[in-house]
Amino acid sequence: MRAVGIILAGGNSYRMRELSNKRAIAAMPIAGSYRSIDFALSSMSNSHIQKVAVLTQYNSRSLNEHLNSSKWWDFGRKQGGLFVFPPMQTPDNSFWYRGTADAICQNLNWLKDCHEPYVVIAGGDCVYKLDFNKVLEYHIAKKADVTVVCRELPEDEDATRFGIVKMNEDSRIEQFEEKPMAANSRTISCGIYVVRRRQLIELIEKSGQEARYDFVKDVLIRYKDVKRIYGYKINTYWSNIASVESYYKTNMDFLKPEVRDYFFRQYPDVYSKIDDLPPAKYNPGCEVKNSLVSSGSIINGYVENSIIFKDVFIGENCSVKNSIVLNGAYLGDNVHLENCIVESRDTIRPNSTYIGENEIKIVTETSERYTL
Amino acid sequence: MLPPYEKVGKTEWYTGTANAIYQNLAYMESFNPEYVLILSGDHIYKMDYEVMLDYHKSHNADVSIAVMPVPEEEASRFGIIVADEKGRIKEFQEKPEHPKSNLASMGIYIFNWKSLREALIALSEQPNCDFGKHIIPYCFDQGQTLVAYEYNGYWKDVGTLGSYWEANMELIDIIPEFNLYEEFWKIYTTNDMIPPQYISAEAKITRSLIGDATEIYGEVTNSIIGSGVVVKKGAVVRDSIIMQNTVIGENAVLDRAIVAENVEIGEGTVIGIGEDVPNKVKPKVYSFGLAVIGENAVIPAGVRIGKNTAVTGETAPEDYPNGELASGETLDKAGVVG
């Protein structure tokens, strides 16, 4: 593959509510066994991109823990590999990343030292599989300056938290609005871009000199009339998880056989960090229906339409419905959950009840586990 | 990893446990260690070898053997060790009729390398040179200091189908003696499957361990299900061990079966029925009422398979007279039972 990868994983979103208190969005657990960034990393690995930089900032420790070894995504190699770049103090810079373009700008030397002619830029907060080779072929065929991966948003989803694009019949992007008050198109940007490396360096350097720091606003939108910016439409599964509602929905999508089949069984695989956990244990009295369960969990109670992540303990007479229980959570006996997301490593006291009435309830209860 | 290798002069397979070490003498010499810890790979236990080594050093031993107390009535199944109150070994009894002690050897040894090296060289011509049978008695006869290190935790040999099955079943207990879920002293493994397991709305699971990337649509009771296994709708799996990537067809019923990797079990097949008749080919191996299906086997739809049976390879309906493989029979299409 003639491209390097850059994953923008530094951002935070108030839409994640309490879930982003202790982790980066790119480190959000997905579908029982994965983290959000796995999908971008795996797509890059499966597209034979050999050098990837992950730019981190907000709550970066959670992400660093997940990226503890590059071998999980097959980036453990002598040449290229996985680079993690948090903001760094230098003689000429003492700022945090002030935006996506600034994050790339502060690591421009790395980009200049690369020899690959193209760059694939992606976020860490989307669930998808994509062969970047196809996007690159398209990019070259269209003689584009920047190619933006786009997709039609289903009618029931709110478009105003995305970048909205309008293309002409040649797929050139003529209008591009970031998170508009009212969307005038259902075509959204997936936050995945292909651009020639020297072109990117030129655009980013220019923006940096003009104190412009956002890649979408200050590069894509600002340059859309002078540069050839093209849209590459996908119609395979793609979902952004950067709001509690979409995070919940994306996880629940994995209860559908076609989604499971697409991600779990069809080539190519999605990779993730591997923990040495024992198999899940189903004790007498447990009842599990239409749910995903991950290894290391012990289940004594009733679970329905839910996603149980790794190392979860569910006590006797519990009932867990339409909920997501994140890694390492402990549910004492007689706990009742409905429409909830239980924060990881939480300890829920016995006889507690949490029900999300009009919205998904995020449960963060850090009771002392061994003094219950 | 040290498999047998071709060398100048005498080349042979590993003929015994000690012979395997003797053939790698040069490799051992390259480390010139003070002590050597010898273990088997077919035992299930958690042990801090450092404590045993401290014991070995503090007793000025040449050889330490880990032992564990076994019930008196079972002692005649083991290699029994008789030691004095200081732990010094006085006598060995191999599967004795009248055991003088209840301490059984666990097959875990610490040697002073000097002693082991000398014994290996002295016994280099011994056919099938084995630690328990040859090396330990040799050291004992040479008047070296042999001590017994008593271990009192869970230990299980899984060298037979029956004990393998039993050890797995014990893991299912609510709080098993051998607990895999403790934070401390984890058991590591290679793990090549990442996705979680899916349990469908019609599935029924109780008292079972289920691995990653499985899809369960049927009923699973008292069983161990390996990763990537699919148990289809209406299938029933009881008291069984199913290994990686096997597919159990719709409405199939399995009782006390051990099914190896990548097996396809047809729709409506019934395994583990009938009387407990000894296996005709290898009664000692295929026993305990277990039905054993070898790796990559294919079992056609609708057939019935009895107890103490073994099936390997790709089988077709015509391999089953009247659609049945009676208890005690062997169907060896892969030619591995011998």
C-alpha cells in the first residue's frame, strides 16, 4: 500500500456524557470484545498500510493501555509500524493540539520523513470495515486533491452532528457544511480522507501559518472551490459512536445476525488487544436470551437483549434487559437494570434498580467491592 | 522448542522422558544452570516453583520431588513415595498393591544440574530412559539426597479420556477447586478468536463454560464449549466437551461426548445412547461411557452413535448399518485409532 495512516483520536464530545469521563472516545468498548479504534486500525492493517500514527490527547491513558502492543493489529514490524503521538512540548511549541489540523501540523516532521506518496486520515470513533486501496484507486482515477469517504444517512438518524456534503454528478464535493443547524442533504462525511502526502503537508503548513487549526473547517471547507475534493460513497455498515444514543445503538446492532456475520465471520477480520481470559461461565439459575457475552464473565441471573463485556459478574436473581454492561463490572444479587449502560469496573450494590426511562441511563456506582 | 533433530552418528526419536533431555545435553550445557526444573505438560495445577526451589535449597537436596497426598484406596494407582519426617525419601513404590504411604509423585522434579547431568550420561545407553523409572532410582542408589516436597492444592493428571473429561467437568462447579477466574495467578494461553459469544433468544444454557466467537441457538447443560463452536437450533449438548470450530447440527443430541476440533455433526444425529459396552478395539482408552469424535470428522445427519465409541474422519450414512454405530464400536475412517 502506497499510503501511511493517521488516526485522529484526541477529541472529546459532551454527547458521550459520563462515558467520556475516564476514557477517550476511540477507547470506547464496542460489541463485547473490541474498542472503537480497532475498526480504523484493522481496516488500515487489512489494507496493507504499514505505518500508522495515532494522535491522542483527551484522556489518552485509556487509549495507550489499549495500544500497549502493535502486534495486535499486525503492526509489529521493523519498518513502519504503529506510532502514538500525544502533544509534545518543544522549543517552538508549548500548545496542546488546538484542532485536528494542528494535531497533524505538530507532527509534520514525521509526515515529512515518510516516503509513501499518500496519506489516509481516519477518526477513531467509527465502526466499519473499509478497503482503503479502493478509495485510493478512486482518488487517483478522479485526479482528486482530497477524497472524502461519504455515506447516505438513514432517514431516522440526526444528520446535524456530521459534516454534510453535496456532490455534483461527477462526485466532486460542491457544498460542505460542518454540523449545520439544518441539514440540506442526507449525504454525510465519514471522517475518512485520502490525500497526497505532499499536498497534505502544503495545506497543513499553510493553515498553521494562518493560525487555522481544524481540518474540516479550515482545510476541506475553505479549499473546496480551489481544490478538487471528491466524495467516495460507501454503502456497507458504518456507524459513528460519538453520542450516547449512537453508541448504544451501534452496540445493539451486533445483536442482528447480518451485522455479526459481517464483522465476526466475513473476511477480513477485525483485530483487538487480546486478554487471556477464561471462557464465560453460566451457573445454574442463569438465563440468557439474545445477548452477546464476552470471556471472563460469570452469569448467575437473567440477561436479555444485552451486551455483556469481558470479566463481568452478574449475581443471582439479577435481571439485565436492553443494557450494556462494560468490562469488569460487578452486579450484586437482585440488581435490576433496564436501558442502562453500566460503566466499566463499577460495583453495583445488591438490590439496586436502575431504569432508563426516556433516555439511556449511565450507571456509575463505584461501591467498595469487597466490603459489600 | 526442542523437537528431536537429526545429528551426526546416532539419530533417534526421543525414546523416553529422560532421553529427551539427554539428546539436548549440549543445549543444557550452554546455560550451565545450577538447578533444573522438570515438568509435564498434561497436568492441571497452579504452583509457585520458587517455593519448591527454596525448599530444595534449604534441604541441601540433590533431587526434590513434588508429592501430594492421595486417598489411601487410590494410592495403588500412583508412584508412591515414602519419606521420613524431615522429608528425606526412604523408598519408592511404583503402583504398589500395599502402599506404605499416601504421598504420590506429581512428576515435578528439581535437580541439581550436576547430579542430573551425571545420571543422564551414566544411563545414556538405557533404552527408553525415563525420569520416574530410571533417573530417580539411579540417584537414589548413588546415595544422593532426595527429598519430597509436599503440595496440597488442586492437581489433576489429564492423561486419559476419563480424567480429561472429569477435570473439565470440575471446572464448571460454582466455585471450582481449580478456579480460573481469580485475579491472582492467571492461566495464560494463546487466544486467536476475538469476537464475543452470541446466545440466541431460544438458547438454554446452564452450568457450562463457553468460549469466544461461539453462537448458541440450542440447549447446553454441564458442558464445555470451545471457541468458534456453533450449536444450532434444537440441538442438545449435555455433559460434553466440544472443541474449537465444531458445528452441532439442528436437533442433534449429545450426551457424554468429547468432540474434537472442526467436526461437523449432522442434523438430528444422536450421540452417546445405548448400553455401556466396552470398546472392542481399545477398551482401556475408549471407556467411561464416553463417545469420542476425532478432529475434522464429519458425522452424517440422523445417525445414532453409542457409548465407548470412537469415530474419526469423514463418515457417510453407509458407514452406519441401520443408521447406527452401536456402543463399543469404532469407526476409524481417518486411520488413526490403530
